[in-house]
Amino acid sequence: MQPNLLSRTLAASAAALLCHAAAAAPAPQQLPFSFDAAPGHLPKNVVPIDYTVAIVPDASKRSLRGKESVKLLFREATASIEFNAIGMQFQQVRLDGKPVKSTVIDPKRQIVTVTLVKPAAAGEHTLTLDYTAKIDTGPRGLFAQPFKKPDGSQDLLLSTQFEATDARRMFPCWDEPAFRSTFQLSTTTPAKWVSISNMPVAQRTVHGGSATTTFQRSPKMPSYLVELTSGDMASIGTKAGATDINVWAVRGQQQYGATALNNARQILLDYNDYFDHAFPLPKLDLIAVPGGFQGAMENWGAITYNDQTLLVTPSSTIDNRQTVFSIEAHEMAHQWFGDLVTMGWWDDIWLNESFASWFAAKETDLRNPDWHVREQEDAGKEAAMGVDARVDSKAVHNPVIDELAPENGADNLIIYNKGQAVLRMLEAYIGPDTFRSGIRAYMKDRAYSNATSADLWNALGKASGSDIGALAHSWINQPGFPIVSLNASCDAAGARTIKLSQQRFLMQGSDPAQPHWNIPLRLRIGANGQPQSLLLTEDGQTVAAGRCDEALSLNAGADGFYRTAYDAATLATNTQQFHSLPAGDRIALLDDQWAQVENGTQPLASYLALAGAMGDELNERVWNQVIDVLSTIERIERNTPGHATFVAYASGLLKPAATRLGWQAASDETAGVQRLRRTVLSRLGAWGDQDVVAEARQRFATFVADRKSIAPDDQAMILTIVAQNADAATFEQLHAIARAAANETEMRRYYALLMRVRDPQLAARAAAIALSPEIPPQANVLRLGMVFGLNEENPQLSWKTFTENIEALTAPNPGNRPNVLAKNAPAIYWNSVPLEQMSGWLKAHLDEGMTQRLADNMQHAHFKLDEKNRLLQAANSIAGASKQ
């Protein structure tokens, strides 16, 4: 631990925290996990101990037959049994081999009530069920995924997606996370198929054209982590310690799993060491599912991935490789955070997702330091702060009353990114070694069981000797975050004293509750000073902070989840020494100044003064922050008289960096510098820089004849510039390249950039292509993103295509349709169509349960329009002055 400016130990800081804990009381603190007290809808008088489930799917008819035997513990004499199921028909239900009185299905609650002929005594009993169910066409329950094989023929495979409430679609179960049981699955499928589940195969029997595969019995786990995939697949494998690791893919694609396999071996060994608890299953399968769903699912011992987030082909970019590693690291972290230890109820889902995100970033940075993941991680934190700065934001720990409701929790940016950032802040405060000791104790104490936030805070508190729960409470249990304001005074000798205060940071509106946070600040005095810890517990705290001519950062390394506001003199000093500050401090300063420009508390000129003080800066994250701001302003300037003037101003800021970077990468360049080159040239090309456009066209002409002339990493950048400036003949060349893509990685890249054409007639053709059979079935989920992509250059066409084809565009993932309408559409189209028109259409196509979320997002859309008007005026003034 680094000493803070008051030379206090962490224990002393914790004592101060306890004195002020009453000021931060947004909600009652949780209690440690208790099965009986865990939220849920199923009674706990009957508890499943073990499932034996045999299914026979008929993929052609999209149906399955199932036989299930569940060993139950009756904790008291019981006359009825309740469990979850949906979309099923029961042919036979028996308890201990005897018929039951009745079986009643409540489809709204998705609960089945089995009434017994007479009450059964406390003790163990066996429930057996014969049933039929449906195979879904979207990624929920057991679903069928069509795809095009490497030889061009059509095929399909079966896979599962059960989180949060869809295991009940494949087999009857107690589908709540507090109910942990053992499972033994078997399935009968075509003999040429292989089947994969959480555990290794115990037995495979071939009978005619079919084969029955039975798997070993699993450890105790919740139902949502059960997995089953069947299809014509093949694998490559390795071993990490005692664990067999395999990457599975459609036959003919398995060789592209080599990178993921090597990643997984290293990650597993690292995690075994960090947690001091070896991966407990005998094998770990990583399964590449073609299309079907985005991202991945952490099923214990059998992680499913969209194939594009697992397979690495010769056409893959460094960004693809980074995505593969980071998603692997995230899902494998879940094998401990979520699988070995599971949250007691969905309100603590952050214990799964925030931790997996935090730990994946640590692992990715450890094994790939040249990727500068910690700086990229800050961009994710900023996205979360953008959501959390709204008055309607939700807490990380957010009550979930009805897990079936589409509007039942916080934004994913809060669950994943804010939670991750808060953990990073806490780790920095108590120290990485102490934090790890607490995590190890937590895993040891809660293994093969469930947990609440209180269990984690207790473990970290014991490791650190302080009340971490009291510190974390305001960050996890209340929405929002603070802005810390600094006012400095200098004595005659130039020594500086700072006075600190806090309030909730909001983009608009106010919070009458006036929430309070206990803030673990990280201060840096001078550009080369070491970060020091200071716990801000009350307004008006004063601290001696070096000399007034030294730069000062209140968020050293950008570790904290808070904004900072400096008085004019301190901000001027920081601006003068900006280029000398560490990268994390520069990032935090830029982020915070821009956020205050957005909410109207700082002028745009103060931000642009920082942007203009970067010198020979080539840090990717720093430049990306500036480029994102310039791009935001350029978009709102479109179709206004000031657009050309602002583009000239913004291009002038970027051209020196473009000159230093050039078009050709040096042999020793980091991945970040290479990405920065592509970003800078992409922006200049989008803004019509004739030198950049001419060079892109020249390279494209060579690429048309020789597909190896442009490296995969540079293709999207160069071809997008060409597409933005394309005529009909060039569009045909781009379209031909997309149709002739060598693999799905290329196909996705080339079709996406077709959406960036500016010419309205060509854009209409691009829209038709996005809806056409050219897009293979495993890529159907891309169609919506392609239509959204049209909004960049042709917003009215994008909205028209979206609204006229909403059913087809959301069909690949119907469960996500409410969020697409209530959340994504307002965020994307706020500047594309009149808001009253948008709101009316969305209301007409949304269920009543999502109306409040839509109203909140439409309110934010109105804020964006107000912000646009403010920024237009300020940007025109600054750009005009620079022209003189």
C-alpha cells in the first residue's frame, strides 16, 4: 500500500470511514448467503439433489422427447411440488413410481404444480417425468442453428443457451440459481454427430443411424449452467495440469481454434494460481457455435462462443485476436466467479459479470502488455459513466423482482463496466496482494455454493483488516457517482493546500437525495510523482498537496470511478504540463473535461485547450478520446453552414499525427500505435482529406487484383474510406469482394463496410443487400447491425429500413427485441428522425412493460438534442476564430 498524503495507514483510513459510514447509507447492506432467505419464486420445502435427464431431439421437426428422474429432498411433509417448465407437454409424471393426482402448468409464471395423491413424508423421493418440448430457432433453451459448411452445403447443429431462465425449456427443473444439484445428461442424435456437455463422455452407444451419448455426473451447480451441443463437429486439444482442454468447431474449421487453445492453456494455469483453487472439472471445452448468439456463455466445463469470437483465421486482425483472448479470459474467469461460486439471486449478477470483466482485463494485460489493456479498459469505464450520469441510472446491485420481465435490471454497462471499474478502484486502494488474499478466502469459503455481496466484502475485510463493505456500499448499492471538486490556495512560499468537496455528477437534472460516497482518491503531485491514497469521507477536507507550480491529479492512473473538477489555476497548470503527465492522468483529465462540457458546466474551449496541448502524443487511448469528441461534433455539424469550417479545424488537429504515423508500420510498433494510425487515417478519410482518399483509392486498386496486397488489419480502414467516396463502379467492386470472401471473418468485414457508402442510391442498394439471402444463415444476427450501420451516412434510410423490417431484423434473437426498441433505437436515431415520430413508432411496437425504459431513453435523446445545439454554437465560434 502507498501512504496517502496524510501519512495514514489503510487501517487508519478505515477507521475514518467507519466514523462517516452513516453518511453513505443508500440502502440496507446485504446479509451473507442463506438458502432459505435467498429470493426466488419456488418454495424451498422441496430441494432437487440430482437430475438424470435423457433427451432425444428431432432437429428436422424442432422438437424433443425427454425422460427425467429427479432425486428430491422433502424438507417437510409435502402435498405438492413446484418447479419450472415452459413449452412442454407431460405424458407421465410419477413420484416414487406412483401416479400423481394432477399436473398443472402456469405458462405466465412458468411454474408447474404437481399435486400428490396424498402428502409425502419428509426425506428423499424420486420424481420421474416423460415429456415433449420444442427446439427453438433463436438462442434460448435448446436451439437449432443452421449454417453453411466449408464446402458450401447447408447443415445445422443443436446447442443451448440457458442463462438466465431458459433451462426450463429443455428439461423441467428448479431454474433458480440458489438450487444447486448434480446432473447427468444423455442424448440420442445422428451417429455422425458428436455431443458435448459439461462433463466428459461416460459412454457412447451406436445403434443404426443414431448414437446415444451419456455424460459423467456433474458437480453441484445451478441449472442455468447446464450445456449440451450436438452436431458434425471436430476438435483440437491440449492439457493444462490435470485438465483436458479442447476447442470444438464445425468440422473443417477446427484448425482455426489453435490460437484459442493456446490462450486457454495459459489462462487456466494463471487462474489456478491466482485463486489457489485448481479448476475442479476434468475437462474444459470451448465450443464455437456458428452464428446463433453474440458473445459467449460460461457453462461450467463447456463454454459456448459465437465462432467469430473464438476462431482465428489467416484473415483475422489483431483486434480479432484481442477479442478472442479477452472473451476467453472473461468466460474462463466465470468458471470460478459464477460457476464454482454462484450468486444467490439475479440482483447479485454483478458478482459474476463485474468480476469476470475485471479479472479478464488483468489477465489480458498480464499476457499481452503491448495491447495496453488498462488504457482501453478506461474506454469501457467511460461508457458506463455515460449511463450512470443519467438521473434514471440503476445501482450495480439492483433488485430483481421478476426475472422473466424484459425490464428487470440495470444496463449491462453498469453490471459489467461500472462493477469492473469499482473493483479496480478497490484493488488499487487496498493493494493487489491483499485483494487476492481476500478473493482466495472467498472462493474457499463459498466453493460449490452461493454468495451475496456481503460474503465478498467479509472476505476482503478480513484480508485487509478494514470494513470494505462500508466503503463499497455506496458504490454498489446506490446509482451514480460523484464529481470531486478541488479548490487550491497557495501560501507566500508557493506551498499548496487543497480543499475537496463532492456531489453527484449528472448530465442533466438533479438528485434531491444528495447521495454521498466514501471516495478512495488516488492523488499524484507533479508529473513524476507516485500515486498516494486518500479517503475522502466528508466535504471540506483539506490536504497539503505540494507546490502550486506542480501538476496535480486527483485520479492518478484513471483508477477511480469518479469525475474531477479543478479550479481555474490548477487546470491551467495541468494544461501547461499536460504532455508530461502519465498516460492515465492525461486520459482522466480529458475524459472529465469533456464530460463537464457535455453537461454544460465547462466551456468547450477548456477541453480543446487540452486537446491542443498533446505535443507529439502517440498514445492510442489519449488520441481516441480526442478523435471521438471531434467526430461527435463533426456529426452534429453535418448539413449546417459551419460544417466545412469545423472539418478543416478538426483535420488540422489530426494531420500532424498522421504525418508522424504515415501509412507504413515500423517493425517495432506496438499494436496500439498501429490501431492509432488506422483511426487517424480513417477519420481524415471520412472528413474528405484528398491526400488520404487518393492513397486509399490507389491501394484499393491494387487490392482488387491482389487480395494479399492489404494486410487484414488495414482492410477495413482502407476499404471504408473507398466505400464512403464510392461511385457505382467502385460499389460493384466492393460488392464483388464481399461475395467472394474467403471465409466468414472476411465476409462480415466486407459486408459491413458496404453500409458506409454516402451516395443515396448506392446506400439503398446496400440496404437491400443487408436484407438479402446473400447473408448466410449463421450471420443472420448481423443484419440488424448492418442496418444500424447505414445511420452513419444515411440516417433516414437506416430508420426507414429498420422500421419496415423490424420483425425480420430481430427474428434471430427475439428475446433481445425489447431492448433493441427501447434502448438501442433511441441511442442510434436521436439525431436521425423527429423524436416525436420515433417515440410514437417505438411505443406502438413495444410491450407495456418496457414503456418506462423507453421514456427514460427518449428523455436522454432530448438531452442529446439540447447538447447538440449548445455544442454547435461553441464549436462554430472556436472553429471560426481559428480560421481568422
